[in-house]
Amino acid sequence: MAPFISTFVGGTVGLITGMYSMGLQGRTVMKPHISYAIFTAAGSYLGFKYYEFKQYEGQLIEKRREMLLEKRALRQAAAAEASN
């Protein structure tokens, strides 16, 4: 469900950006639907890539957390063994 949301938001932002940029040109665009499609597709792609990046970032955080927990367990085991 989340990739749909980020892709939808990216597509919407792309469409709005395309409409805004073509409005700034001050002249009539011959085939605006093609330009809108390009901006929308680019925004959707960026939205999906943002979602993928956040997933990857979450995986890195989880790996780091597991590594730190393992180190803590080893230190506690060594400290418990040293105190006995």
C-alpha cells in the first residue's frame, strides 16, 4: 500500500509542476497532455524511488540495531564471566 501512496504523491507533484512550468512559459503548448504525462511519470518514478530508499534505510537501521544488541550481549557475557 505504501508504494502506491508515495507513487501517487510523486505523480501529483509532477503533474502540478508540469502545469506550473507550462503556465510560466506564457505561450500555448501544442500537446500539453504529452508534457503532463512526462512530468507525471517522472514524479511517479521519483516517488517510487523515494519509497525504495526509505525501505533500504530501514533495513540498514535494523541491521545496525541487531549488531549493537549482539555487541552488548557479548560485553555483558564477558563482564558476567569476569565477575565470577
